[in-house]
Amino acid sequence: MLKLATLVYVKRPGQTLMLHRVKRQHDMHQGKWNGLGGKLEPGETPEACAVREVREESGLTIRTPELRGFLTFPAFRPEEDWYCFVFVAHHFTGELIDSAEGVLAWIDDDRLLELPLWPGDRIFLPWLDQPRFFSGKFVYIDGALTEHDVVFYPPAATDHLLQSTHAAPPVARQVAPAFAPRDDDGCWLCGAPVVKHHCKITCTVCGFRRDCSDP
């Protein structure tokens, strides 16, 4: 079963808001420190989910969350593959609440990796401070990380992902009248990173699909 979720790291200078998952019984994250977030509701965008989940879990209202990456967790729970949009939020209003999900705390950034984290979190948390967009896969068996891999996309290929959170929704860009090799490096509709398989090119964001080297 496919599960879509968000993971949000709310930041202020030198610190990151983390949630110690110690309050709910049978919590799959029991005892771990996590960012905020949760499952997407039907028809909800990842950005809307990020804002809603942070508000519900912390009382804070974030603005302009920045999409930094995408994580895949095959069979993270029995018969459940989890796909997670990873955001960073620097702008917010409100006051912290007594969260039902766990204990909230502002953690110094240089201490983040000292917390009881999922093993994969120690690998991808430093990626949040890089300009590159990442797509990572982490495989856990009985709670132990057994393998992982990642694809990094050049900053130029993902500038629109950061800009779109600060401006109006992206508009389909003009397609050059003549094909050039660089035209296969991004989505023709939204400019997002693409995945190439044989001669098929699929956008990782809007899903637009086409043949490579289309005239």
C-alpha cells in the first residue's frame, strides 16, 4: 500500500524544532526524535499538508515552506511503502503548544545528530543545508537500516521548486522551437527534475511524460 506524507523541519537561527515521540502507544516512531509532518489528505497538496500538520502538531503556522527533497521508504511498515516530501520552514508565527504527538523542543543544530534518530535521518539531515534537491531511498528491516541510495539534482534544475513557494503558481514555460540536448534535462511544463527510462522522460513533480528528443 502506498502512503504519501510530509516531513517538515521548522528552523530558527541555529536551531531546529524537533518532536520526541514518547506520548502515543504503538507509535512506529516511539522514542525517536523526528521533524513534524504526517499523511496527505485526499486532494491535498504536499505544501498544504506541511502547513496543516505543523499547525496541528506544534501550534505554529509556517509560511513559504521550501521543498528540499523526496524520500522513499519501501515496506517501512508491513505492506506499506512510504513516500515523503521533505520541507524546511524558516518563517512562522504562533506559540508552541503541548503536542499530543510528543514533546517539542528547539534543538541546537550542532546537536541534532546526537539525538535518538532513525539511522537514515543522520544521513539525510545534512542534505537539508545543501542547495541540491535530493531523492533518497532508505530500506529498513525490523527497524534497522539495511541500505540506502540517493540522487542529487543540480541547483539550477530545481530553482523553481524554491521559488514557487515565494511566488505565484508556476506557469508552463515556453518550449524552444528547435530541440537541444538540454531540453531533456527538465520538465517542459513546470521545469522540474525528470527521470529518464529508455526513451521515456517523466517529470518527478507534475507527472508530465514524453519521448526524449521530441521535436
